[in-house]
Amino acid sequence: MIFPEKIKIRDVTLRDGLQNEPVFVETEQKIHKVKDLIDAGFDRIEVTSFVHPKWVPAMQDADLLGQNLPVVPGVEYEALVPNQRGLDRFLKSKIDNAVFFLSASNDHNQANLNKIANESLAEIKGLVEQTKVEGRRVIGAISTAFVCPFAGIVPYAEVERIADELVRFGVDELGLGDTIGKATPRQVYEYCSRLAEKYPDIPIGLHLHDTYGFGLANVMAGIQAGVHLVDVAQAGLGGCPYAPGAPGNVQASRVVEFLEMQNIKTGLNLDSLKQLDYSFSQLLRDAKALTKTF
């Protein structure tokens, strides 16, 4: 069994944690939360998505947020980029890393991006090339890498096929997403270990949802399989608007406490994370209360 000394943790609360919420959190409040996340020890933070605000209203301030993030040495910001229009907006921002995403399942890709996976791959190829020319880092994220809400278990061969293409395009990092939280530790270990063995020089990240309580077990399975990075959200917030049954991400404080008990370092302050659980939950309660007032 492989138990590394440390693991990188990325916070995705401001993007995945808020994208499915029925209220909008003001840009100034998001920037304040970014500072809190940095104070807690995060140096990888996914802050927004350059999608059309009609489809994800919670991300309507992506351009403003992307121009006003605090500049802190060693801290990298990331954003989802769905298409050419999104990339044009991303390149005008001060965000470091572009996350290009598609689904391993055609059914989910059609629901999420209105095209099949091969069509997304064809588009992503050109987007990656443009981003690399501009000197930004590129992450290739594969959603529904384990189970699709519409088609069920996704075969490993399909995940590997898409990963192969993304690596060929020149991505700096791969990410596998358990979009609806139905992956099992055995499946996570198998898929991640096979990719890690095939691409030893490409860091692999893992994005998990805790739908059935498998989250922490899947974190451990991924780490033992060679995953370099694990996504978390404060207060377990999150969900995909195009994946029925996708509740929150694995909770930051629970993941860090779980890893610390096994002497796996994360560089994060557990007490600060527990405070952030409360403050993010309170932020949303206040936003919902304000919405009801009007």
C-alpha cells in the first residue's frame, strides 16, 4: 500500500461549490473568500467558469473576478473554459490555468455541452494550442470518468481514449471527475493507477462528490493509485446542473482531517478549514435571505 508523505489539495468552492446555487454571491465577497482560502494554506484555487451567464448565473462575474484576484506569490488560480468565447475571456483575465473539460460519456457531454465527446475533443485541440502560445498552463478535465447519470458505468477504455487525446494535445495535467459520486474505491484505484502508469510525467487530479459516502475511501484509493491532486470544497458545497443526483464535493475539513490521521501532509490549517465550513454556509444563508427580501 502506498502512503505518500504529502498530497496537494485544490479548493473548488468558488466555482463548483457555488455554480448550482440559486443565488449570486457578490464579487467582493468572493475575493474576500479567496483571501481566507489562501490564509488557510491553499495555493491552487479554482475560482470561476467562463460560461455564458444565462446557463450558470452564479458565474456571471467571471470577467470582473478574473481581473481583481489578489496577487500572491506561489498561488495559482484556475477557471473552467468551455469554448472559444470562454477562452477569449479567460486570456483577458489574470487567471493562471485554463481547465478544458468534456465528459467520457457522450450522454452527459450532450447534456452539458450540447455535443458528443469527439466534437468536444476537436474543439479543445485548438483551444489548448492557443492557451499554450499565451504561456498559460492547461488542465484537461474528464467529467463522468467513472459513472454517468444517464448511461451508467463508463468503461475505462473510453476514459483512456480521451486522456490519450488530451495528452497528445499538450495538456499539463489530467483530471478525473466522479461527477455523481457513484464511483467505488476499486474503480477509482483501477482507472487512476492505469493512467498514472501510462503517463508518469503527467500529474493526475481527482474530483470527487460524496453522494453515497464513498468520498473519503475514494480519496484514499486515488492517492494510493498515484493521484497528485485532490479537489475539495468548503462545507461540502457543490453539484453539477447537468448531472441529476450530483450533490456536494468532498468536504475540505473532513478530507484534511482524514489525511492528517494517516500522517499525510496537506499544508492546510484544519482549524481554519472548520471556520471556513461555517463562513461559507453563512455566506449562502445570508445571500438567500437577501434574495427573499426583494
